[in-house]
Amino acid sequence: MVSLNLVINASNLAGGEIETHPSKYLTLLSCAVAALCPNKSTIDSPLIAKDTSAMMKACEIIGCTVKRSQGKWSIWGVENGFTPSQTALHLKNSETALSLMCALTSLSKVPTVLTGDPSICKRAMPELTEALRRIGIKIYSTKQEESPPFLNFGGSLAGGTVNLKSIPMRHIPPVMLVAPYAQKDVRLLMPRTKFRFQVDSMIEIMKKARCSVKGGDTLEIPSTPYGPLNYEVGRELSSVIPFIIASGMLGSKLTIRSKHRFSKRDEAIADVLRAFGLDIKLRGNHARVDGGNLRGTSVDISWGPELFPFFAVLSCFSRGTTRVEGISEARRMKSDRVATVTMELKKMGASILDRGDSVIIKGPCKLAGREVDGHDDHAVAAALAVAGMGAEGRTVIRGGADALGTTYSRFVSTFKSLGADISYSG
């Protein structure tokens, strides 16, 4: 297969109007819950992308019946244990899909191998396997560093109290997913943190499937199977963050519309953007970006580490020094987003320093177009494309188009509609 590059030239955005996209994370969670629901479940407005397609394919392999139609997916789940048609599941480059399938296949009648693309098989996930073992799942890595492939022998979900206080929030939903199928009610002791987006999202979907999960610092999940799920996937401000960052740094006006009111997580993103001096207003189900006087700031992104590449690029166009902290989880995503973004922005002329626990950027930086690498990571490729719009000359992102397909299905066409000089190249 020929790998497509992205080509970007310095751009002046004309501004315009865009819509938020369905959440990839919520699409994956709802598919996983539906796989356990009896009879037919429906998922309205799913995000259609490489990662979500890999999840649906895996649901079919473990025994679910799946029907895809325009704007709606239907899934007939399996109630009494899965019987996979294949011994191995390939989840491409999606850690979220892989982690959810690690939990689901614990209910399989036969051992299952869970694997993915070469990049995900280099990613150590000791906290995931530890969390699953604590609820009773017998899952093992084939490698010492606890990276995929994983071999899942299932296990006995005894229930009772499970201490997850030391487990990162993103690895807790897989445990919650299968908790209703434990032998007795489950009490999950949770880490204390201000932001619980992943866990709160899972609670919402479980409740839609008639699971009466309760609690805050301790979650109580009854040992009662799910009912049918009918769920409309919410939309997120983060789904359009590349367009927001580009509009802010290039001084154009952007209107953002959403089918739903903005969430607390959306507000948190807006607060960080305002700390950079970006003029962004959220009102009901629409938002307005009016550029701003960009300035350096200090920000902790432990609540949203996947956004590091975009905040790093914004920092390059902000006057003064920016310090980005809370980056440890950003190192363990589709790529080491801290190392890859730091390396590629340096090629373009950025004054950026990786200090291990934080990154320091001194702006504004005079970036120059260069040939850079998207590292098979949609966020890295998207952020570098935005950087290219504000750089002098031509930027080429190797393999950038392929990486974007996991999350951003209309990235290039949307930017073209806003006036960006961006295209594909073989």
C-alpha cells in the first residue's frame, strides 16, 4: 500500500463554521458495553474511523452480530460467554479498543490472543494488566515489559472490593465493563483526582444499559447483567482542536456548532486555551473563537495528556515561556507524544526542551517548513500540520494522511474549507 504524505504551505485562514465530531472514545465504550447486552442494542451517531472499525470487527469475531447503517450501528450482544471465530484479535493501533477487548475476552469460553500493529506492540501497559488481574482476569503479556500481544485465559471474577487507587483512570473502564458479571457485587476503590472523564463516561453508558452503578471515590457495581443499550454518542470539543489551534494562532474567526451542550471536559479545554490568551467562548451548544493575543503560560495536562501535541504547537506561537506539566501519560499513547513532537518541532526551528517531567517552549518561534514524520500517530500528524500552516515555506509530513484516518476522517477537506493550503501527496 502506498503511504500518503501531507503537504502544507503557510496559510491565512479565512475563518468559517465547523461542527464537532462524535467522540471516538464514547463510540468505543458503547460498542464494548453493547457486546455484552442481550438482544439488539443501537449506537446512534458513532464516529466512523479506523479505530472504531477495528473495534466493530473484533465484536463480530467474538460472536456478536453487527449491522452498520448510515448514522447508526446495531449490535446483537452475547449473554452467556463468547465463542470467538478466531483465536487472535487484531485491534490495529487502538489502545482503548485493545484494553476493552482484553476485558471482554475474559468472558470467552476459550483462551484469546490480543494484538495490534507494530507500534502498539511496543507500548508497555503494566497498569492495564495489573488492573485486570486485580478483578480476577488471568491475562499475561508475551514480553517482560507487559506490552502486547496479550494472552487472556479468562478467569473467575469473584467480585467484592478491588483496590484501583494506584491505577491510571484510563485503565479503569475495562474493569468496570465486566464487573456486572462477577460472582458478587463489586466495590472499586478509586484514585482521587479532579478529572474523571473516562470513568464518568463509562458510568453514563452503563446506566443507559440498566446497570445501577453508584458512588464517587468508591464505585459500587451490582452483579446484574446489562439490559439492551440505546445510546447516542456525544460530541467533543477535542474533536476539532486542530482547527481551534490553527484559528487562534493565525488570528481567524471560527464558529463551532455541536449537537449537544459542551461538557465539563470541554470547559477544561477552553480554560487552558484562555490561559494562552485565546479568545474562546462556549455558549450552549456553540462556541466562538476570535483569535487573541497569545502568551506563554504554565499548564498541567494530566487530565488530557492526548492534547499535548496541540498545546506544544500553540506554545510556539505564543509570546513568552510556556511550561507544560503532567505529561507522563502522553509518553505512552500511539507514540511517545512528548519525544516525537519535541523532535519534529525542533526540526522546524522551535525552541523546545524536554525536561522529563515537563516541557519548556520559548516563543514566539520562527518556524520553517521541513520534512517531518507523523510517527503513525494522528495527534502528532495533525499538530504538525497546524504548525506547518504557521511556518515559512513548505512542510511535508511523511505518512501523515494514513495516521489521520484513525480519528480525523475529514481533516484535509475541513481545513481546505477554512482556506488552508493543504493537500495529499503520494
